[in-house]
Amino acid sequence: MTHVVVDALMPTYARYPVTFVRGQGTRLFDETGRVYLDFAAGIAVAQIGHAHPRWVEAVAGQAARLAHVSNLFSTEPQAALAERLTALAGWGQAFFCNSGAEANEAALKLARKATGRPRFVAAAGGFHGRTFATLAATGQPHKHQPFQPMPPWFTHVPYGDAEALEQAVGPDTAAVILEPVLGEGGVIPAPPGYLAAARGICDAAGALLILDEVQTGVGRCGAWFAHPLHDVRPDVMTLAKALGGGLPIGACLSRPEVAFGPGDHASTFGGNPVVCVGALTVLDVIEDEGLVDNAARQGERMMAGLRRLGHDAVADVRGAGLLAGVELVEGLAARDVVLAALGRGLVLTEAGPGVVRFTPPLTATDEDVDRAVSRFGDALEVAA
Ligand SMILES: *Cc1c(COP(=O)(O)O)cnc(C)c1O
């Protein structure tokens, strides 16, 4: 494993010491040809695995046909993707942008416009992006610190506490924004009934409910989206990460009654033909290969396997579908375990200082899952 470090790059990331040059399915290869089992999938992005032949062909074909014309013109792939996504959700209209943060920016602006109200309520530990508004929405004060002052419109409440949410929401609340599973905040699934309670609280106050499904959506949690698992329909849902299969795309879906009008919002690249064809192919492959069901099945297998390790270093195993987190005991750093796993040929990520996150491609097989669990057990031995 080697590390490409150049002075020409801003040192924004505390990068792991490996440089990947190729991916195939659930495997990554470094520049020496060493093979790794990828249970990070680019932070829940590579839903259909790396270099899926249908995706490669569709994206290359669209790049050769028409890559970009701006949103001053309509394009067939963008229209098709909007129809496909809203059909999968069973509701809504779509606006396309290029990332999760942008999708959440759109959602927050939409809530302002629809309600005329100034404030938002979000969860402590939540993550919504790195732009000023989405950073302010993010309930992780250490990320705010170097950039103070933040836009002062956000109240943060403990995640999972419906009573605290009810107290924070009032006549000046435009929207409540929540993740169905806190992703970056440590892989914490919403407790049963919490999102339904949030829906009721928003309805009573005339506020909108925004669900940030940037990490939980597109099959990750064993359903196309996580919110139906909680019997809740938000006013606005945001997607990004997995949607493009590695191409940058974000989507903001809203009920038609709270949609933007002409001139309200825009993006130069948002939903261009190449990324939309990529996204359509991701959705097709997930459907044709039964990957939503596979995510549910392999998620069970993976979490059962992780629990069965019964390692002293593990404080908790939790998650939804193929979004799983292992909380480590006090004093053991997730980074050390992730580095040890990398040394054993398993790619994982951290979700906060004490939680190791597992987000493999939804194409993961029994064998992939069993091998990942076993390598993770070895990594715990090395790191603990
Ligand atoms: C990753 C993430 C974002 C930010 O997405 P970017 O594409 O990095 O802007 C927002 N919300 C959630 C829940 C995320 O996991």
C-alpha cells in the first residue's frame, strides 16, 4: 500500500494510506495489483458495484451522444429519471443537482418558500453537508467551529427524542430535517415510532418534514427508500450518494404543492444527460438483479455475523439493511480498526470516532459478507 501525497492538493482529507486504481464488482485493486474487498463502496455510493458492464456501456454511450446542454433545454434522460424516481417513491416531483449538500440546500429553500417561516429543527449528531446552510443543519459543533458564525436558523434536538422535537417545533418552524438512520453520526437507526411522531409534530405545527435519504436511499436499507419502512411520507426527500453509481448527482423530491416555480432555483450541471443515464441504469440494475431484497438479506447476514464474533472490543452492532455500524468499546479508535482491516484487504469507513461503518455494494454475496466479517474479526485482534 502506498499513498499519493502531493503539495498541489489542499490537505482536506485525513486519507488512508492506499491508492486505488481499478474496481470490479465488490473488489478494488491498488497500484501494486493487490485486491481488496470493498465494504465502503465509496461511502454508500457504489450500490451496483464497480464497473458494472451495463452502467459502463450506458454512460459511455450517452457521453458519446450528448453530455450536456444546460437546463435551458429539456433532455430525455432527465425527464425519464424524474418519472422513474417519483414512480419508485410513489409521490413527488424531482429537482436535480450534483450532491447531497445541494439536494438539502434545495430542500431548505423550498421549505422557506412554501411556509414563509424562518427556522429549522435538526438532530444533534445529524449530517447534511458542508455548504453553509447544510453545515449549520449538521448537528456536529466541531465541524462548525472554524467557520463561525453559522447561519443562525437551526435548533438541534437529541435524535430519537420525540418530546424534545415537539418542544423545539413552533409557529416559526419552516421544516424539520432528519435522517432515517444517522449515517455520519454513528449509524444510529431512528427508534420505532420516531419518524411517525415527527410527521405528526410537523403536521400539527404547519411545518414541513424533510427526510435526508442521501445515505439511506436507493436500496441501501433493504427498501428503495427508508421512509416507507417507518410508514411515513415526508414533504421533501433528498437523495445523492448512490443515485449516480459514482457520477455526481443529487435529487430533491417534493410534494407538488411545495414545488419551486420558474426562476426559483437552478444548477448548471444538475441532472445532465450523462449522470441521468447513469442513475437510470443504477435503478434498472437494482431492480433487475433483485438488489433491494439482497440488501435486506445480506444486511441480516452481516449483522448476525458481526454479533456472532462476540469480540470484547465490540460494544454494539446496529443498522438497517446494508448500512451497518459496529460501535467499539471506549478507548478503541475506529480509525485504528479501519486501518487494520485495510491491512487485511477489507475496505471500511469510520462513522465518527468510535464506530466502524459497513456499506458494501448491494451486489455483495454470502461469500463476500462472510469473508468481510472474518477479516473484520482479524482486524479487531490486531487493533484491540
Ligand atoms: C454524504 C451525506 C450528505 C452530503 O452529501 P455530499 O454529496 O457530500 O454533499 C448529506 N446528507 C447525508 C445523510 C449524507 O450521508
